[in-house]
Amino acid sequence: MSRRNLMLLGVAAGIAALPLLLRADGGFKGSDDQGSAAVAALAPDYQPWFKPVWTPPSGEVESLLFSLQAALGAGLVGYYLGYRRGSQRRREDAPRAGD
């Protein structure tokens, strides 16, 4: 591995570890929790417009569905990028009509 790749890997690891070092007490909250708290503080009499159609039975199921959604999205993006790369290579490797 080249020195540049190692340096980029170190920077990426540092970026990933920085939030863990800054908030070592585990005080991370999701944006849904923070948004709900802000709405409750600003407008205590607020009533939501609608309720969810289905609520997952547990946090683990909710995490599973979220990770499946992320994996499906990453798979589709990866497929599209691979398809575009392959079609570009086919065009470059194809014999030219004038040859």
C-alpha cells in the first residue's frame, strides 16, 4: 500500500473515531429525538397530523429494516456504477467502424 493510501486510511479512521472521543458518555441521540424535544419545548400543545401505519415491535427490528434499506440502496448504486463502467469499457474496446 502506498504512503498516500495509508495516510488517507488514517484520516478516515480519525474522522470515524473523533465523535466517539468527543462524546465518550454515549450521549448520542437521533435527529428524531432531538426534533421531538425541540417541538415539545417550542409548542407544548402541538398534535401530530398523522400516526404511523405500522410500528416495528422492537428497536432491533427497526435497526434491521434500516440496515436492509441501506444495503439495498448501496447495492443499487454499486450495480449502476458497475454497469456504467462496463458499458464504457465495451465502447472503448469495440473496434471502430472506420478501421
